[in-house]
Amino acid sequence: MKTTLSSAFCLGFALFSLRSSAAVAQDITPGDEKAKARTSEHTRRKAEEDSAGTKRQFDRILSQAEGAADLFKRLDTKATAWSDTTKALLTNEEGRRIAADGTSLMGVLRIYQAAPVPADELSARTKVVDSILSDLHREAERPDVGFLPSDRTQDELLDNFYWARSQLARLSENETTLQTLVAKAPKLSDAAKARTLEDAIRDYNADYFSFINNSIIKGKSEAKEQSEQIVVEKARLAELERARDEADRLYKDTLSKIETMRLDFDLELKRKRAEDEKRLAEAEVRYNDLMAELERTKKLAEANRRVEDAKAEAKSSRLGLEADKTLDKQRCEDPEVKRLLAPFLAHGKYQPGMNKEEMLTADSKAISLSRLRSYGALEPGPTGIQKLLEVATNKPLQRPIDTIRTRWGFKPRLRDNSPESVDEIKKAQQLLNELGPTMVELGMLQP
């Protein structure tokens, strides 16, 4: 008995489940299934496109990091070689030849006075680039999740890349200048007895500072003698005060003379450097050309990035427009939309801007979207809303009457309507602006 009741209960429950499933299946229409499938496929393709774009950007950044790391290795090698060269030049035969020629010596002094590649900064920047490259290599080995380095990391990578490029360019310029100076330096009959470049630089610095110190001492002595003469001539305290002021003035004049002498000395140095500057002009041009090429490369890379971004944006916009167009068509069929826009969708003889004679021969059709625009009925603001109200109420207000077309029940003058009615009219204008082109495409409005 219990078995029979249990079997009957199970059979009844199964029948109920089958009926419920059938009812649910009847609620899902083929149109819903198609829309869901299309949305799912659109989402999948968009995700694939985004993933591919992110992968390309990651690979480009990785390539930049590898290039920067290679650039820093070259810079380290070149900086070490340059340090060895300049150190050896202080005592070798080439340095002695340069020391024997005043013009060549001035050119080398300029190179030695220029700051070398800072070792501490080179080491710190190398560590930063190596760290970024190591992180990128680790990320490349992991599963692809659409990761990209932050804008700050990318900017830091580019900053170090261009720094290394500029340092390499400066070292190359100094090498070219030094090679030119060595080539132009005179040959020595007995290089072993000639003065070394190190001694020449030391002597130059000693002469320069000795000249400055002697000029200062001489100026002070002259100022002191003149001050003593003034003190002797003035006996009273007031006169002594004035004498001290005069001595200060003379002291300043003397310092001015010393400054003039220093400037004369510098002018003499500049005259000797003029020929060397002329030789260096060609190296300067090459450096400027290199920097210009670097700037062009940067601009080209930026332009390529913008092209890729524009392509991706265009494709995304096209897909978005297609989706929006489908949604707009669905909105056009909405009963509430049709109700609110009934005076424009209904057929009649009057079109915005028509006179009585034109209406006599006009065909009965829906309102023209272009005539609504040219009439000003789609312009925002009170004037545009008033014109839209005149067309839709279909009542005499300085225009012919259309007795065929469906009418709004609002009053023909905007100021005579309630705030709620004005909101309805504004909503209708917004719908016409948003859905008008789609309604023309569907034949609901005239072009």
C-alpha cells in the first residue's frame, strides 16, 4: 500500500514538473534567444579584441625596456672607456703633443672641465631599468590577464631611455673633438722630454689663479695708499667718516678694475678658443641632427599609437552604433512613444512651414523630420517648444488648419499650459531629436 502511494506521488510530481518546464519554455520566445545569443557573441568578440590590443601594448613596452637595458650596457662600456682614455692622456705621448700647442690645450681644457657621466646616477638608473625589465619578463611568463604596467612605470622607462641616449651622444661628441685635437697637435722630436698634459693643466690653473690673486693684492694696495692720504688730510671725526666712505668707493673702483682685467684675460682665452670652436661646430651640427632625429622618432611613435587607438575606437564606435540603432528601433515601437508622438506619426496634409495654397495639393503623409528642423520646432528652448506645440496641437496660430491629422490636447500657447504639460512637450521634442532619423528609416516619419 505504501509503495503504491509513493509511486503515485512521484508520478504526480513528475507530471507537475513537466508542465512547469513547458510553461517556462513557452515564456522564452525565439526572438529572446536570438538577442541573448547575439549579445553574448558581441561580448565575447569585444573581450578578444581588448585582450589582443592589451597584448600588443605589453609586447611594445617589453621591447622598449629591452632596448633601454641594452642602451645602458653600451653607455657603461663607453663611459668606462672614456675615463680610461682621458686618464691615460694626462701622461702619454698624445697628451704631451696637445700640451705643446696652445689652441689644442684650450680645447682639451674644455673637455676636462665638462662633467663626466655621473657614475652614481648611471648605476641608479641602470638598476631601475633592470628592475622594470625583470618584472616584465616575469609577467610575460604568467597567464595572460590583460595586465599593463602603470603610466608612471612607462614614463619612468622612457625618461631613463632618453637620458642614456643623450649621455651617449655627449660622449660621442667629446670623442670626436678629442680625436680632432690629437690629429691637429704637432709632432714632437723628443716626446720623453716634453711637458705632460697633466703638468700643462696644473700650470694653466696656477697661472690663472696667480693672476687673479696678484690683481686683487695690487688693487688693495692702491686702495690703502689712497685711503691713508685721505685720512691724513682730514683731521676731524666727521672728515674721517667721509674719508672712510671715499676709501670704500675707491676700493670698489679697484675691484671693478680687477674685474675688467679678468674679463680681458677671458677675452684672450676666447680669442684662442675661436679656432677650436670653429672645428667643434661640425660636431655640434651632428649632435643637433641626432637630437632632432630622436624627437622625430618620438613623434612617429606617438603618431603610430594614436593611429592604433583611433582604429580601435572606430571599431568600438561602429559596434556601439549598431547596438544603439537596434535599441532605437525597439524604442520607436514603444506604445508610450507612439502615443506621445501621435500628431507627428499620423498622416495629414499640413507640413511645418506650409501655406494654404500648398496644402490644397499636398498628399496626406506623416510629418517631415527635415521640415520640423527647418521650422525650428526641434530647437531647445521656449521658441522651439512653442513651434513644436503649434504643429502638434493643429490649431490656428498664424498657419493653415489641418483637419485630418491627430492633435495634441494641449493649449496652442506654451505659457497657457501647466508645468506637467510643458514637460510632456519637452519629452516629445527630445524623442524626435533622438529617434527621428530611425523613424524616418522605418517609414514612421517623412524625411
